[in-house]
Amino acid sequence: MPEPKHILVSRFSSMGDVAMTVPVVKALLDQNPDIEITYVSRPQFAGFFKNIPRLTYFSANLDKEFKGFGGTIKLYNQLKTQQKFTHFADLHGSLRTKVLRRLFRLSGVTYAYINKDREEKKLLTRFPNKVLKPLKRTTERYADVFRELGFSLSLSYELVKDLRPLTEDIIKITGNKNKTWIGISPFAKHEGKIFPLEKMEDVINELSKQDVTVFLFGGSDLEMAICKEWAVKYPNVISVVRQLNIEQELALISQLDVMLSMDSAGMHMASLVGTPAVSIWGATHHFAGFLGYGQSEDDIVADSIECRPCSVYGDKPCFRGDYACLHRIETKTVIEHLSKYTTKS
């Protein structure tokens, strides 16, 4: 009998990047029925991987139990007692995962890791003399890791609806659906990705006048306070920040007609449940490969200013100092992109 194939997969951050691995892992399992996967990542991302056949999720608290170099050694020791892994797929390429893959190599485990192609991304984001061309999608970079390990894998990039039922706990917050539902995820980790909040409030104001219900998503204390203020101020607007766990959020997102998001986790969560996402891009660009799986380029809202993109992740200072790439986007442009999902034929 051939040896069972059990792949250890790692990706520890960020939320959007981890979410982008899900369709790749699911496609791998669907197309290779003879393999099993253990996916190791942070506890807060476990909800992305619920109910995936032949996948076990290993929650690693990297801020406490598995913190630092000593914690990485401890993580390795715990992982190697879980299963006899035959392959290690490093989808992160961080210092921590580099240590892990070298330790597993000493145990005879074959490994492969992501090629982030930093040089091409430097050409894309430099200014002047920018080389503005589409780079390989990040999901394809993830898939390449498994291909290098010898597994066949193709990605369809179809947005497949995964309509999930709303539990009573969710319905107590959302009410029953009797009109168009729009989700808005207005935040991102870096300023270069965030549509100016005063303009986003204008969008919410305009939508609140329509026959729709708007749900606001976020995470931090500040985001919760902003969303609560908007929900109080405008009719037909509900903040679900910190009211739902990640599985409940995915269920709600699956019921939305459209999600409005930055180049951030909201877009990728919409992809996981087959909900179309209108995405706003500022300092970043979808040419870097981070458009949500199955999402349409027609649903991208972005300005064509010549210095854009200046960053792959939105974390670099603005060349101009004013984030014109975001401020030049008009509220009406965002509303127009949403209208094809909010206007009933």
C-alpha cells in the first residue's frame, strides 16, 4: 500500500491572506482525494476552515504559548506528535515558518514554500519608471507550492454561492431579510487602503435613503465606535462589529447581495461564501495579485493617478503625502458600482 499523504500547511497572517488560502486548499482536497491536511494558524482564523472534509485545524497561539523562537520549537514538537506528515507547504515564507520547515526537513519531511517575487513587486510599486503589469495572483502562488510538492491543482476562479442559514442569534441582530442587504467593511490595517471615512459616511448616508439594509463590519475598539455612531445616525444601518464570531459573520456575508470592502479581509471573506464584492483600492493595486478569489475586475473602484500603486500592502508612506489615490474617488462612483446589485430589474 502506498504511504498516506498528509500535508502540513502553514499561514499565520494576515486575516485576508489566510482567507485567500481557503479556496486553494479546498480545490487541492477536491482534486486529490488521497491526501489529508493539517492547517496550522492562529486561533481566530479557525472559522474559515470549519467543515472542510479531510482537514484538521491546529490552533497556534503565537502571542502566548508559541511566542518567539522557543515557542516555534515548542510548536514543532507538538505538531510532529500529531501526525506523520509527509509534506510541509509553507504558504507564508516568514522567519517562523522558515524555522519550521527546516526542522521538518531534518525529520525527513519534504517541503516547499511560497515565492513572493519581491523584485517584480518592486517594479510595480516604484515611482517613477513604474512597470504597470499584472503579476501572478497570490492564490496561484499558493497553488504553486502544492504543485512543487508534486500534487496536481487547478483553480477555477468561479464565485460559487455558499448560502449559509442564519441562526436565531444572528437574526436577533439582523432581522429577517425582506430587502436588499449590503455589507460594508470600511477599514483596513493600513491608511493607504482606507477610503476616507467622511466619504464612506456619505456613501452610507446615500444608501440609508434606499430600500436596503446596510451591515457594518470591523474589529478594533475604534472601528466599533465609528460603526456604532453611523448605525445610530442613519436609518437602515446595523453595526455587527463584535456582535458575531467569524463563522456567524460568514453566514451573514453569504446572505448579502453585495459587500463593499477595501483591499482587505472583507473582500476575501465575501469570496469564501460566493458574495460579489465591490472593492475600493488606493495605494495598492489588484495587479499585485490580491483581488478576491472569483471577484470581478469590473467591481474594482480605483483612481488612475500615475504614482499608484506605491505599495503592495498599503503600508508605505504616500509619495505625495495626501493619498490622492483615495481622496479623488467620488462617492457617486462607489454608489454607481453598487447599483447593479441594489437596483432590482
